Amino acid sequence: MKLKFIPIDYDYFDFEGRNYAKITGRDDKGKRICVIDSCEIYLWAILKEDLSQKKIEAIIKKISKIKLDIKGRQTKVEKVEFHDKNFLSHPVKALKIYATNYKDLHDIADKLGMKEIVKRRGYDLGFTTHYIIEKQLNPMEWYEISGELLNDSNKYGGIDKSIDVDICLELEGIKKIDKFEFTPKVLAYDIETDELQIGKGEILMVSLVSSDGFKKVISWKKSQESGQKQDYVEYVKNEPELIEAFVKYVKKISPDFLIGYFSDGFDMPYLKLRADHNKIKLSLGLDDSQPRISRGIMTSSKIKGIVHIDILKFIKTAYSQYMQSETLSLNDVANEFLGKSKKPFKHKHSSKLNGKDWAEYYEYNLHDSILTLGLFEKILPDLLEFTRIIKDPVFDVSRNGMSKNVESYILHKLGEFNEIPEKQANDKDIAERRSKERYEGGFVLEPKPGLYENIVMFDFTSSYGSVIVTYNLSKSTLLEKPSENAYTIKIKDKEVYFSKKPGFVPEILKDILEKRRKYKKELKSAKEQEETIKRARSNAFKLLANAYYGYLGFFGARYYSYEAAAATAAFARKAIKDVIRMIEKAEYDVIYSDTDSIAFARGKKNESEIETFLISLNSNLPGIMELELEGFFKRGIWVTKRSGIFGAKKKYALIDKKGNLRIRGFETVRRDWCNLARETQNKVIKYILEDGNEEKALKYVKNIIWKLKKREITKEELIIRSQLRKSLSEYKAISPHVIAARRMKEKKIPIGQGNLIEYYIAETREKKKLVREGVKLPEEPGEYDIKYYLEKQILPAVENIFQVFNINIMEIIEGKKQTTLGDF
DNA sequence: GGATAGCTGTTACC
DNA sequence: ACCGGTAACAGCTATCC
């Protein structure tokens, strides 16, 4: 039979010693399809150079005879072929050694210890990746497939009976077809519990919200007094019934995606532990299997046939660097992405909740799932496009770090270069790479502190990516010896050389950059219905390009190259310094530069003259290096460091013609300063940049300080937030936020690594020696410490800004203080 | 016992 | 452990006299 098919989830099973891929997805009518397929299984043995034909034939014969007996399973090498391949850009002679089961490849590799074989590769990709590469049945793309219907057959041990799908097919033919819309069925869920520690408390309720309008809260805790029952609430008798009802509804709705927020780390393991505790099965899988909770630092929960997605993970890797939110809590993220907040609800132990509280609790619980679903729908185009580009299953793409995504992208492209894949780093490699000395990174020009007018900002488009492509930097293009025909650069007093013959790693990046440029351009002229997808595509390639350099220097990377990473930074330093020189030569006043950007005053030149200047600059740049105009700014300020007279790097503020501020590095943008200090500084910067003088700003600060001294500032404005970045016991230095965290622990408030700790500094009876002596939690009563907030928050935040106008704000304020309070 | 250099720790920039 | 280096700064800690 024939049908249109979109693969969503990939799994595999063993039958009679062989591996079979089991792919679930949908057809164009929305029916759930399961496809069974197999592919050739093999690894590569790279041969020593200059082996005679006879020798090679002898080795092939020898390898063909390899038999294995592993845990009672007897298998053998099925066949051996000779191929001309490339490995790390070098032509090699290699043997393709076929086996029956992917798991056997490792053991076969262990038996290839003969001296004629120099390297064994390609047996560590994982079956699913291997399968996708072999069969080109890529996730989230449409195919017309043909095959034999397995419904009610006993083939593969009657697999179709054990799995809840409409059609089960043994795959025969695959034809890619033009993409058309796919709207997945999505179900978001969220649980509420008494204890935050996983499995320790009971699950009080669970909410479910689907993309087709289903809304439900299941609870066994009744709100006795609440008059009108919320129609979406369904009561059950107890916790086990709650879990069973949850499973029942998931099965009934049968979504393609089951979505949670931090559900890998909380909801799903909690459900699993409580199911175990109640001795019931959490059989969510299409084959009734339970979720597989992976152990380790990064836990994940996998359900067979349904893609469980923890959107927090994808948001972290794909968006967080461009986000404004100070935390990645559901509330902050929903606010930024959807403009919606969580429902207000004050958490209490369930024994202390009354009828009305419960009604609010249900509402709160339901709303979390609504927000989670909303967020998922927002990120779905990006996630799907990412999946199509990376070609890993959406389950993995949603959890991978960017480095892993880069690697998968490369692995799926190796075929185009006839390349044998490099192996994964082992523990020894990792230890060695991590012990390497850090190399020099970006160049930062020390600014001359001051207020500047008419500022231009240029920056390199995809700076490091362009460097890698321009100078062909990678593991495989690194040369051992100097060569006339090589790109040469010094890293740490040592010269390194890179071949000019394009290597596949830079070539793949070149293609990524070209695609990025193409899709960005297409986006500008895209029709409305195509806009989302084009934006997603352009965005995905941008992220891939940006992560490529990090990948080269990441110790876990297959194509790790310390030299290539260090050379990338070195060539980029050279490039920006050359540009600084060129701009200075054209008699502009260069103010500041950081890594790939440069700010200078345009003086008497107008904007169009600057644009012409940019074109002339670009004509002098090597390879694909290109500068672009980041923006014109009306005014900008650079300050000194807190100590000394040197210009502070990574701290500046600009204002454009429309009055938009761009603030970098200042306390305003740092979440570990109290709101009052941040807002005061923000206003000061705004007034100064708007008017070009300090009068209004000074007046404003004086007023704030007056209010502070009169205790007219609310405590909320004075709360300091700082993250617990490790477990409480690991801290050597006991800073204020550690004290606050310890106090929270004493009060049985659950805290741990990653929590944002809030506190304020209160007055103490005795004069304090250390700041931490005044630490109080927000809910603890106390008077805020005026002296602390004045001297350690407000004044430091504005001091350097007024210094630009030769105003010593400390003297003005403290001087006043001495005359008024100077009686002791 | 007070001053301070240096370290620990967090957060930002690119 | 799950991308790199550069930088500012606060507050604690060790060490000095």
C-alpha cells in the first residue's frame, strides 16, 4: 500500500538478532502510522597506506571470518567491501564491514586489532542516527511511502498488535514529496504537589490542555466549600486514580507531542515515582510501555511513540541568549513570549488550604498548562525547522545543546564529502582537552571615558564564522609543517598553519552562512503565510553559525581543534585591529571596540558618507569577511572603572535618533543589583543621553536619595537577587546570598542549585562588620539599612556616570550627610 | 585590630 | 559536561604590620 507519511518519533527493536527501526508518525489524514524498516549496518576500518592488493584481500578474508558470541547471541561479520574514502579530508583506503546488529559493531571493532588497520570508525553514531543517514528518512519531512501492511500479521512477533496505531507498515519505498502543512496534536500538562522534592509528596492535581480545545484538571483533593464547581475539574478518589486518569486521557487524546515546562526535571519523574510508589503502571507509550527516565546530570523522559518535550530545555538553547527575562521561569518566559503571566497563587501545604483556595489552585494549575501550550505553539515553527535542518529526531533536537546540534548537522553532511565520521571523544581525550591552557580570545579596546555625539557602530557579520571559512580553519585542515600555500597565524608564540584546500568542516559552515544570508533576504520579501517558516529557517542557520566556533573549542566535540579555535580568535583579533587602523587612518575618532564591533564618532561626516565609507572598507577585507552597519546613534557614554582612571570595558550606553536606549554592562542590566539602583541608574543614563547634560539627572538622584533616607522606598525595590550556582555545602566564601539561602533552608523552604535567592540588607542593633550580618529574607520584618543602600547600591551605580561631568556625587551627598548628621 | 591584596562568586559582553 | 574567552565588580578571607 501507499501513503503520505511524516516521521515524528524514532525507536528501534531487535528481532531474531537484527535491528529494526520503528518510526511513528502521521499520514496526511491525521492517522497514526507506524513504519518498520531495516538498514545496512556497518563500520569502517581505515587501512594503512601502501598496502598491496594481495594484503588487502587477505585482510578482507580474515575479517569476513570474524564470529561473535556475546551473551549467548551468535553473530558474524556479514560481508566486507573495499572503498576509497576520505578521513579528515585525506584520501584513505577503507573497509566497510557489515554486521547484523548495531550493538555488535563495538565488539567487531575490538577484534580488528591487526596492524594493517590504523583506525576503526563509524560505530558510535547510535542506531537512529545511522538509520536516518542510511535511509534518508528525515524527521518532520513529508514522504510518499509504500510497503506491506502488517496489521494482524505475525511478522516481527506480531508487533502491530502491541502498538496502538491505525496503520503498521513494513517499509519498501520512500519518495520525498513537497512539503505541506502539518499541524500536530499537542497536549500540555502540569502537576501540583505538596513537596518539591521528587516523589516525596503526593500529587494533588494534574492539568491537561490540548491544541484542539481539551481542558481538564484532575484532582483527588476536593474543594468542599466552593459553591460552583469549575466544569473542567474532575474529581477522583485518590492519587493512584489520579495517575490512572492522567494516563487514560493522554491515551484518549493520543497527542504527537506531550509538553511540559521543566517536565524532564520535575513532572514526569514525579509521576513515575508516584506511580511506582502506588504500584501502578504509568503506561503512556503507544505500546503501553512506561516512560524511560534517563539518569545522569541531565535527566530526560522518553515515551514510546509520543514525543515528550520539555520546552524549558529548547528555550535555553535556542532563545535564552537573546531574551530579556531575568529568569527562565514559566512566568518570566510566558510574559516575554506571550505577554501573559501565571495566575497568582500563594503556595501552602495542602492541609492548610480551604475550599476557596482549592478553586484558585485548580485555576492556577490549569493556567500553567495553558501557558505551556501557548509557549509550545510559539516555538513550534523553530523547533520543527531546527529538526528538519539538523535531521535528528525532534525529541533529541529539543534537548540538545547547540554544540550537539552542530555536530549532528555535520554528521548528516559527511556523505557529500565521502567522509568517514570521526569518533566521539573518550574520557582520556576529554581530560587531555580540558587540561589545555586557555587560549587568547577577543580583543577589547579600552575606551576613553566621556560623552560622545554622533556615533557609528559597525560590526562583522557572523564574525567568527566568516573567519573560520575565510582561513579554512578546522581539525582536518591543520598542517603539521609550514607551507607556502597555507594560512599562517601565531597562537601563543607558536605558529600554526592551515591548508588552503577547503576542508569539509569550514565548507559546511560556508554553506550554512550562505543559507543564512539567502533565507534572511527571502524573509524580507516573504509573503505573510511564508513568513513564520522563513524566519524560523533564517534563525536556525544563524544559531548554527554562531555555535560553530564554540563547537571547535568544545572538549566533547568529534571535530574538536584547539588550534582551529585559537586561530579563529587570533584571526578575528587581527581583523578588528586592522579595521580600527583603517577607520583611524580615515581620521575618525575610534571610541570603543569589542571582539567584532567598533564604535567611532562620525564627526562632520553625514550618514550617507559613512555608508560609502563602509563600502570602501569592505572592499579591502579578506575572504568572506564583511562589515555591516549596526547603527547610527545620537549620543553615547563611556565611564571609568570603579577603581582608577582607566576606561571600563563592556560598559556603555547609547541613544539613537528615536530615543531608544541601548545599555550594555551597566548595573541597570545586572539582575544582582536592587531595582532602586538599577532604575535610578537607568533614569540618569536616559536624562544624560537625551539632553547631553547632567542637570536633570542630578536632580533626580537627589530626590531618590531623599526618599531613601525618609524610608519612602518600598522593600520590593531594595531586594537583591543572586543565583545559587552550586549546592549550599560547596561554598568556600560565605557571601550574603549564601546566608539567605541557609536561612531559607532552616525555614524548610526548598532551595537548591540554580535557585534565585532574594534578600535585603536590614539595619542591625550593633554596627556590622560584614554585609551578610544584615541579610534578611523579603518576608522577614526589619528596617532597610539606609547607609548600605546609599553607599553600596545607589551611589556606586551613578558615581562614574557623573564623573564624566567632573561631578563628585559622593562628595555632594555625603558632604550633605555630614552637615546634617555630623553630630557624632 | 585595622588595612588591604587576593580570591571567590556572579553576571554581563561578544 | 553537554559552545568559547574577556571583563567588571562585590564581598569575603587571609595576611600583614
